[in-house]
Amino acid sequence: MEEHTLKTQNNLLKEVIEWILWIGGAVLVALILRTYVFSLVIVPTGSMLNTIQLNDRLFVYKLGYAMHIQDVKRGDIVVFKYPDDRKTLYVKRVIGLPGDTIEIKDGVLYINGKVYKENYLKEPMIGSFGPYKVPPGHYFMMGDNRNDSHDSRFWEHKYVPRDDIIGKVEFRIWPLSRIGVVK
């Protein structure tokens, strides 16, 4: 009888250890994926309206930028460390690439002296800003809701260093009625 009890206890102990290893492995894989491959963000402001709505949940692909597999391109919607407070994350659209000159005259965006057409703006832009010369290795960011966006035009440190860009927004995962690719 004692031998049977001991065997049962050993089997139970083995099963508990097996479960701990499986759960530990799953947590480790999840942490690696979350740290290096993707993350989820919630957008708390309306600065990207109408492209991204208030409180949308977004899937951010990190690996492409982190491994330099993907180049940061004009028009990409990205998550980055806000240059004036690097603990805060922002979601904006890449407008200026390294070496670009960005200027807004009477609500019209000019990149390197040429009018840049944008079909994603919430409404026509108001005002004149710049010119801004984007330094090497940096980017100029703007929200799609230009008249209500705290973006590169207004920051003390106007440009986002390449290393502070965390990833590219790929999909909206919430709310369910708007799940899909974000462009």
C-alpha cells in the first residue's frame, strides 16, 4: 500500500512539474514575442482621427523596424517614444524622412518644395509652419487630425530618432466592428 501511495505521489509531482514547465515556457515565449515581435497599444486621443479612433486597440509590428528588415517610410503609422518625454509612447504618421524639408503654407503640406497630397486627413489643415529640415537618422511626425494633433510642429525636440521608433501599426484589433488593416 505504501509503495502505491509513493508511486501516486511521484506521478503527481511529475505532472505538477510538467505543468509548471509548460506554463513557464508559454510565459517565456509570450514575453519574447511581446518584447521583440509585436505589442498592443490603445490610442487615448483623437490626434489620428479619422484613421484611428479614440480608444482603438492596435497591433504594432516591432520586429521589422528593430531588425532593420523594413525601412521607415513616409506615410507609415508608427509607435515611438515621444521626444520630449521618452517614457510616453505616441502614435503618429511619418511625414518627413531624414534630409527632407517640411513646410506648411496656408494649410498645404510641402515636402522638399513640392505639394504633398494626403487623402487620410480628417479635415483641411489650418495655418503655416516651418520650414523644418529633418536631420539624418530622424523623422518628422504628424497626426491625421492636423488641427488637433500635438505633433512634431509643436514639440521642443521636433524630430524622432530612428532608434525611438518602436514599430509600425498594422492592424486594428478592437473594436470588433472596425477590425482590419490600418493605412
